Amino acid sequence: MSRDLRPPVDILHYEIVQEQASALGRMGRTLEQALVRLREFDAAHATTGTVTSMQPTRRKLVLEAGEALWMFVVQREATGLRDSRHIMRTYNVPGEVQRCMGLAPATGIAKPKS
């Protein structure tokens, strides 16, 4: 039976770094999938043009991609990776997705008047 002779704090640090890397991978894949769904939608409607009745569907896809982007950027920043320009280039994130990252979807609940 082998015993790990590293100090407990080193073992804990190693476990934390592993979980951070795993979370980054999951969030990166989630962003990729959201962008693929948006691109597939756009490709399917490119020849006909996005009709007005399809705009809510497309907007939902853009918001989902924006949320996935936001989660990925925040997770990266939590690990010390502050420059998100690399993400935007590598994943070819559309400007409209970048502009809506971090926006909370409307809930339909009216705000109280001040």
C-alpha cells in the first residue's frame, strides 16, 4: 500500500486545479455546441432569409450562445486567464453573441416603479 507523502495542501491544490481544468473543458464544449446550433440555423435559413416568424428562435439561439460564452469567460477569469480575445478568435464568436454575453433573459416580470 503506497501513501502519498505530499502535504495535504498540495494534494488539495492539485484537486482544485484538476476541477478547474475539467470545468473549462465542459464550458468550452457548451460554447462550441451553442455556436454550432446558431450556425446551423443560419445556414438552414441563408437561402430563404430569416423570416420574421423565425426571429424569436434565432434570438433564443443567440442568447443561449451568449450565456455559454459568459460562463466560459467567467470560468477562465476565475483561473487567472483574463484575456478573452483568444476565445473570440478561436471559437469565431459572432459580434452579436459577444454583445449579449452576460445578459439575463427577460422574465416578463415588471420592475417596480421608483
